[in-house]
Amino acid sequence: MGCISSKHVVAGACSPAPTVGRDVAVVPSSKVHSSLLPLDSKSSLEENKNSKFNKNASKKSSGSFSFRIGFVQRHVEAEQNAAGWPPWLTASAAEAVQGWIPLKADSFQKLDKIGQGTYSSVFRAREVETGRMFALKKVRFDNYQAESIRFMAREITLLRRLDHPNIMKLEGIITSRMSNSIYLVFEYMEHDLAGLVSRPDIVFTDSQIKCYMRQLLSGLEHCHVRGIMHRDIKVSNILLNNEGILKIGDFGLANTISPNNKHQLTSRVVTLWYRPPELLMGATNYGVSVDLWSVGCVFAELFLGKPILKGRTEVEQLHKVFKLCGSPPEEFWKKTKLPHATMFKPQTNYESSLREKCADFPESAVGLLETLLSIDPSNRGTASSALISEYFNTKPYPCNPSNLPKYTPSKEMDAKSYEETASRKKTGDKMREAATSKRQQKRNHKEQSNYGKSTSKENISQNTRKDDGKASFSKGKGGSMLKDHSKTSMDAMLETSQKFNVADGNGYTVPVQGGSNEYSWTKRRKQEASSILSDGSRSKISALDPNFAKETYDLTKQRVSMDFNPKELMNAQGKKEDQGAYWNDGVRRAARKSRFGRDI
Ligand SMILES: Nc1ncnc2c1ncn2[C@@H]1O[C@H](COP(=O)(O)OP(=O)(O)OP(=O)(O)O)[C@@H](O)[C@H]1O
């Protein structure tokens, strides 16, 4: 956070416990890396392991080792609590906040709500000291449940591993020793792609789409190279600022890649419209290619102005996938071990209709889209190979982000309210029509029975107006959103405020996935580009190298390895998955018609 006046960091686990904002080491955020910290919980554990445990592998030393682990952990926790972190957080997820100190609620003035997710509410806030805008994401979790805390902390831990201009940077965390809630602090972004795509007045040009896609794939390449898959790429999680910079946000479902598919992952990730076929069929060992499928869906949506695969249920979604991309042959269905495959086998075989559907897209775009939307995950290539594909090397080239138009702030929430208004209007129109025709019938009947008596037109029009007002409207997609009523003292503080501190940290891992043999029926695409990064350098580890993450699984070896979709918990509590809401109307259709010369 460049303009933050003072940045503090916990000096290290072995230093005397600091007090917030006073006896702590002051280190510029850009220079604070976990490697610079004298000792963190993980390294101290590793150190102990090497020196004590491995060298003298006796039962005695093993006992003393666990004693030391316990001691070090308690020491770290005590120090973090002294730094201002709440005990419920340090007890379950100390590594997530290691090296940082919490920001104070009174450093920010909370303004309007700008986003509502399944398990979070996002607010715009002003940093009191600098006047700079931030987005504060209040994450919902149960602080009495260690597991719930750890999954919330996973988002923090993974975000701290990433450092790229196209990834939303976690600037700090607001909480306090006495607090039972947490706000993640991000730089404020004026738009998300859901908001822009849903606007009837916006039709992206080819070079603008290329500019967005290049940034999206660059951010994703960074995640994948660091061994992280996002697992919820969709238009509402792609944020944009007024300088045309795109950042991937919402790492709430992200996880590290499981090397050699050692760990089972949940298939219940990725929002339905962006979910790849293998997850719909219940795959539990998958890799970064799930994100590439979602990128394909976003790519098509940028051209079409609406989601390309908009199923209402998992069955319908997969059916739409097969109709668009072609269904696998008999051989696949015989061989597959995907848990729900037989359940989803279509009765008819479908040929791909993608080229037909995208006939108006530029040829190189269709080529890339076909790769990204391959049923076989191993045919999707990588973010790196997409970035050096023909699409980016043919005219029109991507425009410069700073040349993208400046839009008025547009968010998924705005799209939802457009949709609500549109659906209200539609329902209202229908009800009005029904009411009018009923009244007309009644009137005709009355007129027939009172033939010769006068009918007051004024009365009829008055009744119509009254009915308009009374119409009960469907709630629309926004109705499924969670309302956050849990107002804490921190929330109250955020509404009136003063100043703040922040620090930084990092941690690394490595890349990519191996192919799945479920799909051996498909033709393999060339993979040689998969280990070449977009900047021309070679990834040290090839996407096809099964050893790619052997020594890079530290994080998942620890507690974050448990896979889970926290949103499912919310859904299980009666809250429906929110697919995001979009609207279509004549204006946008007309704009697209003029772009493509036909209605698509
Ligand atoms: N840094 C930011 N700046 C501006 N708006 C943001 C920012 N981060 C998030 N938002 C807005 O808040 C919305 C929800 O944020 P986010 O996706 O992180 O929450 P979530 O609870 O994980 O949502 P979901 O359940 O839909 O995945 C985003 O779609 C976006 O419109």
C-alpha cells in the first residue's frame, strides 16, 4: 500500500512480543517477505525437524520434538495475539497472518456496499489518513469452528503467495484482539466484468476483448505457475479499474495443485455456468485446466454479451456443454471412472456446434475458444500456451489498457438490479396485460349486459393505475443473496474512523497439471508450448512433468490441504448458489446485431 503512512510488522517469533503501533519493527511493506522474518512457525518447525528429529531418530528425541513444536506454536500464537490478532484466529490459522499485524477499523470510513457474495459482503471504504479508496471484504465464517476459520484463512494464505499486476492484491486485514470478524482490505476497483458485460450500451471491440483476455491469462498464468488454481473464474470475479487494469479477485475457492493427484479435491467448485464437464461428472483429481475451461466461458461471454452455457441444473449444464462442444464417444463412457459419468451420459451423440455458434467471431478467437472449451482437460493447453497462441499474434492486436474506454462504475450488483428491474418490468407488463384483458372481458360482458348504459373510461384507467401499483413482483436473483445482519463493534468503528498500518509477506510454489487418461479418445493437441511462459521464458517445470510440484506442497501438507467449498456450507444452510445475474434486452441485442450483422 504505497501511500500508507506507517507500516508495521511483527519482528519475529523469537523477538519480545511487540505492542501494536509502538514497539514493533517498522518495515516498508514492499520489503517484507517471509524470508526476511527472523523465524516463522513453519521454518522453525522445519529447522527443528532437521536438527533434532532427523539426525537422532530416537523415540526420546521425537518426544522432545513434539514438545518443542507445541512450545514454538504457543510462542508464535502468544506473539501474534500481542500484535493484535484474535486468539481464535491464531489458534487455528497462525500461518495465514504470520509476519503481519492487523489494521485498525478506525483507519477506514466505511461507505456503500458494492458487492454481495455467497459468504461475504464487500464495501467501499476511504482510508481516513490518505483519502484513498479501498474495498473491504467482510468474510462470513464461524469463529467457533476451527475448520471454518482455516478455510477462511486459506484465501488469505493463497493471496499472500501471489504478486502480479493482474491479481487482486491483499493489502491488509482489519481485525482486533477482541473482534470476532475479519475484513480483507483490497484496492478499490471501479468495475467487474459482470457489470460491464451486462450493460446494454457496451459492446467490446476485438482489440478490447484481446486486451482483457491477455490480462486475464497473464494473471492466471501467475497463479498456475505458483501452484494455485482459482476454481471460481467468472465475470463477477474479474475486476477492472478506470486505468483499464484487470485483476482476478475472489480466491475463496482457490486451492493448491495436488501433485501427482495425491489429494482428493472436491468437485463442487466453480460456479455452474463456468464449470467444466469433468467437475460436473464428479472428478476429484483435477488441475489448473478447470480454470482454463472457465476462461473459455468468459472469453465467449465477452463476444456474446451473455453467458455461453447457461444451465439451470448440473444435468442441464452438462447437456448444454455436450451440445456445444460435442459429446464423448462410447469408448469414453465405457472407460471412464468419473463418479457421475453414467448418470449424465446423453442419449444422443452430439457433434460440436461451437463453430456454428461462434461463426461471427474472428477465426483465431474460435481456434483459441475450441482449445479452452475442450471436453478433455488435457487438450485445453495452459494459460502460457494461450498467451502465445495465434489469437494474440494476429491483428487487431490487444489495445493498451489505458486506451480502454472509461466507464461509470459497473458491478455485478448493478447487473443484478438491472435484471431485477427488467424482470419486474416483464412481470409487471404480463400482469398488466392479463389484468387489462380480464378487465376488457369484464367490460365487454358488462357492456353487453348493460347495453345502452354509459361506461366511464376514467374509472377504467384509474383501476389500471391502481393495479399497476399493486402488482406483486418476483424477487429476482438478488433474492437469493445472503443478507449480513451481524453488525459488530468493528463495523460500528468503520463507520467513523482515524488512521492505519500495514505490512506484507509472501511464499511460493510451482505449476501445472498432468493430463487425464479418461480422455484418451480425443486427439491430443500439441503441448510443447505448455512450459513456455508468456514472457518467453521457460517454466522450470513443464506442465507435463509429473514431478512438477514435488517440493512445493508445503501449504497443502499443512492444514489448508483439506479441500472444501465454504459456499456449500452456506448452501446447506438453505442459501442457494448464486449464479450471477445478467439481463438481455432489445438495446443490447440490437448493438450486437450491428456488430455481427445478425442476432446472436
Ligand atoms: N477490490 C474490489 N473492488 C471493488 N469491488 C470489489 C472488490 N472485490 C470485490 N468486489 C465486488 O464484490 C463482489 C463480491 O466479491 P467476491 O467475489 O470477492 O465475494 P464472494 O463472497 O466470494 O462472491 P461469490 O460468492 O459471488 O463468489 C464482486 O463481484 C465485486 O463486484
